Amino acid sequence: MGINVSHGSDLYGQERRSAATIHNLGKHLCNVLSSGEWTAIRHLFDGSVRTPLSVVPDEARVIAAILRRGAAEWRIPRDWEKEASLFADAADRAADANEPWTWS
């Protein structure tokens, strides 16, 4: 199943990933984030996300910061670092625009 995440970097302003890819990113993030940070984003990356989903701008900003911390960890593989950064950028763009960050 494909998931479209708003405020992304493609031509249509989305990040489109399979649910499996998002879950795999979550597996890497849960190994490098603190338990509190992982708890804050778990609902998006643990394989149980239900779409459509809308994240308010303030929460998107918090999620972006957590994703950036995960991406900066030396233990995360480079490919997954890039994925975490793309999602963080999308969340920040939504927050900057004061718009909901949507997953569909």
C-alpha cells in the first residue's frame, strides 16, 4: 500500500512511500531514538498508521525535530538517514505553512 505524505519534495509536493518502507524506517528510528522520542512518533512509523491522517502544525514541528535527531545518529544507515531527513523536511514545510501535515 502506498502512502502519500504532504509537503514533500516531489513534483506534486509529496513523499510517496510504501507502508513497508515507512515501517522499515521506523525500525531504524526506534533503535537510535530515546524511548520518549520514539513514543512521540511511533504511531506514524511502527507499521500501524491508518490513513487518512492529519497532523497539526505544532505536532509536525516536534516530529520534524525528532526525525532530525534520529537522522543525525551515527548508528542509522545512510539511506535511512536520508529518508528520515525527507520526512523531517516535509513536516517542517507543513509547520512553516501553518498547514496540517497529511498522510493519505
